[in-house]
Amino acid sequence: MKFPHWDLHQPRAFGRKVLLARSGSDESSASYTIKRQFTVQYDYATNTEKDTGIIYTVSAPGVGLLFHDVGNIGEDDTTFEFLYIHGPHDVATNGDVTFCNALLAIS
């Protein structure tokens, strides 16, 4: 399985914690909340990365959970393939269509 396009340009750092919570909407009738809280462990010797935690959790009022990538996931940055996927990873397994379906659900 190949990396989705969105993942190729994320910053790489050993032990880096990424924290983000964001809410927003272009319309007052639709809103969403994105939460990200994960640790990046990069191994320069093997050119691999492990992301652990809440990679994406997106929810909307009245709808609930739209999608999430949680748990841990291993990636080979040489071949751009996943080494393993533990936990539900909607974006990693379904790609950009996950974002499109979420937007349709709240529009």
C-alpha cells in the first residue's frame, strides 16, 4: 500500500510530538473539529517512521465522528509503503476520499 499524497510532505523528526486542535467552517450551518496528537519516531538508519497516537480525529456536531486515524502506523520512506497499520486508519487505508466523504456528511 502506498502513502496517500498528503503524508509525503509532513515534517520528520525523532520523537517529535505534534499537537493540534482546530474547528472551522465556511458556513455557519456546518462545522467540524479536528484533533491531532501524536508522536513521530524517525529512524534515519532504516529510513522508516512510526507515528503513534491520534493522527486524525474529525467530528461534527450532530453527526459525531466523521473519520479517524488512531493507533500506530509504520512507514518506509524509501519505498513509500506502509510497514504496518495498527488501529483504525481511515485516511491511510482509504486516501483522500475520506476527507471528501466527511465534507459531504456535514454539508
